[in-house]
Amino acid sequence: MKHANVSVFVPHAGCPHQCSFCDQRAISGARDAPDGAAVAALCARAERELAQKGRTAQIAFFGGSFTAVSRPYMIELLEAARPFLGRGVFTGVRVSTRPDCIDDETLDTLTRYGVTAVELGAQSMDDAVLSKNGRGHTADDTNRASALVRAHGLELGLQMMTGLYGANEASDLMSARLIAALMPATVRVYPTLVLEGTRLAALWREGLYRPQTHEEAAALGARLLEFFEACGVRVIRMGLHAQPSLAEHLLAGPYHPAFRELCEGALLYGCAERLLSGRPPGRYRLHIAPKSVSKLCGHGARPAQRLRAMGYDIIIRPDAGVCGLDVKVEDV
């Protein structure tokens, strides 16, 4: 069975801080906070559709800081979702929150209502970067909260952002190493975007903040993807989902609706470049997995173009015998 999330967005509910980059309504496309009835209706509709397709899913409460909302409201939403658990379609509940909004009592409550996974918005493990972006928590908060989540037997997910105000590639790579050391099951990686109405937009207009280019974000994203997967951490999302509201508010930054494909294309390029280095310019056939062809040749075909600019007249050959992001080179 394929697996998915049925997402319930709780825009900006519970957040005690206004981070420099944040506009949850633009990011999620949600305007109003849902009540229990809305959650039940969404779950009922999704349950019917998923059952027809033979799929399972988690009910996922995203946006804002789920455990920082009022306790009655949090329980109202969880109670609305709980009747749908254990009926063959929904396998559990996933919530996202801030590292400083987790404690033993809260985790006990989440567990009672069927929560199986908690994602923490670490964003960075550099305290100076966290402070500059108004996060209101520290790397130690992320360390403590991660340990608590795992101690309660829940799946730990961590979220990080690249290119934050005050960050650089070195600090982002350091954050990735420290995040991996916390042994999360999953991670999400989001390049920082400049959205209208945020403090980051003002910094950008004043020339005090320069967002990553698409090339910089994809190159770093490729390194992070390779690193996390080598550590046994599943990368379940790279880049924000496409939303009309996001397009309306986006001012600058490396947004791409298929950002993960850009990163995987960069990995394919790096692999091909290593295999071709030392060989004389000429014609070569690259064997890659059929599902990876678009990653090397699509999105403006930059990886393939860069190889050709180096003097390698490459022919792309889809090959079912090649797995994942591997590349095999053959002389022509």
C-alpha cells in the first residue's frame, strides 16, 4: 500500500513568536483555524477516498505549533481524529510543533489520543542564527525535546531550513550533523524564502539579507539529501508544497515546485562528473534509472548541459538495471 498524509493545517495557531521568515497562511494556503467538526469531515472524506484506492495515511496536524495551542482546542482536534484510527486506513496521527513546546505531560496527552509521530521545527542548530531569526528557542531545546519524544516511544521528525538570515553553508552543514546525531526517523529540508509581510522581507529590501540562488540551494540540498540518507534518516520533504497563496506572497528565494528533483539532479550530475573526470572529452552513454531521467534532463536540463559544456557529448540511456541515483558510464 502507498502511504500518505491527510494534512490539517492550523495556521499560526499557538506560535508564541513571529519568526523572521514566517507567514503560515501563505505557506499552507489555509486562512482559518479548523474546529473539531471540520477535522472529522475532512477525515471522513479522506477515509472513503483512500479506502477506494487501497492506501493508508496518517492524519497530520501541520502549521503553527500544535502543542502550543490551548489545551482544550488541541484535545478537540485530537478527539475529532481519534474515531478514525484503527479502522484500516489511518495508521496514526502526526503533529508538528516547536522544540520549546514539548514536555512529558504534553507527550502523555498526545499518546493517549493516538499520536504516533512528532515533528520538531528545529530549523537550525546554531543559536546565533536562531536568535537572529526570532525563533525564541535554542539548540538545547531541540536536543531536550528530541530526547523526550523518543523516550515516549514516538517517531521523531526534525525540520531544518537552509539559507536563513545569518546562516551560511558551513552553519547549515553543522546543523545537519547535529540533527542527524539526534537520530530522527525523518527530516524535512526547506530553503528559506522571502515572503511579503515578514521581517525577512524588510531585511531583503534593505539589502541586509541575500537569499540563496536556485543553484546554491540545490547544491546544498543535494549534499544534505546524500548525508541524511547515508545516516539512515528518511528525507520526506525538500522544499515547500506549491500553493497559490505562496506564489502571491513570494518575493525572492529559491522556490521550485519540484525542488527535490533539482537536488537529485545535482546528485546525478556529481556522480556523472566523478565518473567522467580523467576521461578525454568525447561521446559517452550514461545509463541511469528510468525514473531519474527527468532529474538529469528536465528543469532546464542544467546538469546535462553542464556536462556537455565540459566537452562530454553524452547520450542518456534509461536503464532498469540501474538503481536510484546511480550512474553507469559507457564509451560510445
